[in-house]
Amino acid sequence: MTFKLPRYTAPDELIHGGGIIEAAKRAGIPIEQWIDLSTGINPNGWPVPTLPASTWQRLPESNDGLEQAIQEYYSFDITNGLNNFVITAGSQSAIQLLPQLFPKGTIWIPEEGYSEHPYWWNFYQHKVFLYRPEDLNMLFQHKKGSPLPFDTLLIINPNNPTTQTYKKSFLEKLLNVIEVESKQLVIDEAFLDTQPEHSLLNRSNNKHLIILRSLGKFFGLAGIRCGVLFSHPSLLNTVRKHLGPWQVATPSRWVATQALNDTNWQKEATILLKHASCRLETLLQKSLQHHIQSNNIISLTRSDYFCSILCSDFEKQNIIHSQLLKHAILVRKFSDSFRLRFGLPKNESEWEKLTHALTNIRKSQKTE
Ligand SMILES: Cc1ncc(COP(=O)(O)O)c(C=O)c1O
């Protein structure tokens, strides 16, 4: 098996969603008039009540209810509750730590995906190669005993921003190949809460598997900085030693516990997210029809949290992005591909505003 994958080069600066203050200043439109669709998180996150005063005064303590809530929430596929995890300050903390735990080696990372992954593996001097989804199929032709082309394979499921989603059966097959050769599989399941059927959490006790989960996306609680790393107990011991005792602050632990225990909110949020993202996909298909038919847009796909459009070139990407900016709507423009990501509007007033802007864009296309 020979692969010629491109090697990753770190950019000078990593850019993320957000930046509404800067966008408002540049466009000269007051910030109150903007809608920010540039992030991919649930815009109607778990409603945080007033916190007990004691949470601000006490140092974080384990077994305050958070560990039990995590066990309940993530054990959807398992009879004996999962207890092989470490709580982290968002998945970001785990993303920065993992490359420090393994000898310098080779890692495969999706060509398009959350940019912090390649950045940190490269920062800690691993050789980072960028794969496309179709490259993974070749791995099934691997002959037992012959070397795999990596030490670690990273999968983001579903991928942000491409929306690529891998089925559980596919991932199980991959894990089998990786396990036989004593390599490791890291799966970033930050956006998987609404599709538990694709999770490999029930295999997370496997020595060759690491799974990252986040409370930032589905629960919309990016600000509390809480995530969970699942793996085999031997790796978890090392992770604990690196992270120290107070990864997640007491107020964050309290909020995370309540959110993970709120099953009624979770059921409703799943339905609302799926409904909203289908609505967004239909709106974009209709409004950008002209661009789709003339192949200015190569693909329009959706996850339960956002829609993603891949434009044919920089000019088309830029036109759509700047037309929306004129209407005080910020979507995420990627610089490593010609992709735009549209987050979900928060309420009917934002839907109206987006629909109005897209209708104007459609009209201007017709008169071009
Ligand atoms: C795929 C993916 N994984 C992980 C993260 C990090 O999220 P957090 O640190 O808030 O858990 C992000 C953030 O955007 C992401 O897109």
C-alpha cells in the first residue's frame, strides 16, 4: 500500500468562528443588527439558571454528581455504565494534550476539519499527513503484519465543517485493522450527540481507541469548557497525571451536571436541531439554486448543527460571504478550502432576516 498524502504546514494563525465585533466595525453596521451564524453550536443551548453561591467559592471536587451524570448520559449503548473517562476543559484541552502522550510518529488527520488537531500534533513534532475520506477505504486492503502508514489515525465524526459522517460499522472495521497492528484511533465525537447510533463509545475500553466528547456543541455550553476523554484505564492514568486536579471549575461542573441530567431538554433539543438544520438546507437550496445549477457551488450538505457549502473557487466563496455581510449576517469563511459554513438561526426573527437576505441575493443573481 503506497500513499502520497500532502504534509500539513501550520498557518501563522488559527482562525475560528465568531469575530462579530470586527465584522460590524468593518461593515459600519451597528453590532445589535447582526446575526452571527459563524459558529456551529446549538444556538438554543441548555438554559443556565442562577448558580448556587457555593459553586463560586469551592474548589472543584470529584464525585459532586458530574461523574455520575456523565456515566448515565454516555452509557446509552452499554449495560454496565461507562467509567473509563477523564473530565477535561473542553475537548480542546485533550486535543492539546494527546500529542504529548505518544512518541513522535506519524498521524493522519482529515484534510478539512477542526484546525486545532493538525496544529497541535505538528507543534509537538509529529509528522502530520492530510487524508480525504476516500483514502480510508484503502486501509481495508491492508495485509496483516505489513506496516500501516500511520501510528495514529484521527477521525472527526461528524466532521466539522464538511459534515462527513462515518457509520459505526465502518469505524468498527477500521478499529479492527488498527488494533491488529497496535496503532491508535482517535475519534472526535464533539458533534455526535444527536446521532448516538454512530458512536464507538461502547468500544472505548479498547487500548487502541480514544474518544473525545464535548459539552460545547449539543448543549451549546462552549463557555463552561467541559469535555470528556474516554479510553482504556492505562492511558487515563497518564492523562490524569498531566491534567492535575482542577481542570473544570466548580460552576462549570455544576452546570454540566444539570445539563447532562436533563433528559427532557435533550430529547426536545435533538428534534429542534434536526428540524432547524433541514429547514436551513431547504432555504439554502432554494436561494442558492442559481449557484448550484451553474456549478458555482459544488456541494451543499448538512449536519444537525450547520449547513456547509463548497464553492468552486475563491471568487464565488467571497461573493456569497460578502453579500451576506452587507445584510449584517456573518457566516464562517474557510481559508484552506472554498467552503462556507452556515450555523442555525436562533429564533424566527433571525430566520426572517436570513430569508430576506438570501431572497435579495437570489434576485440580484437573476438580474446579473
Ligand atoms: C470537531 C471539533 N472538535 C472539538 C472542538 C473543541 O470544542 P470544545 O473545546 O469546546 O469541546 C471543536 C470546536 O469547534 C470542533 O469543531
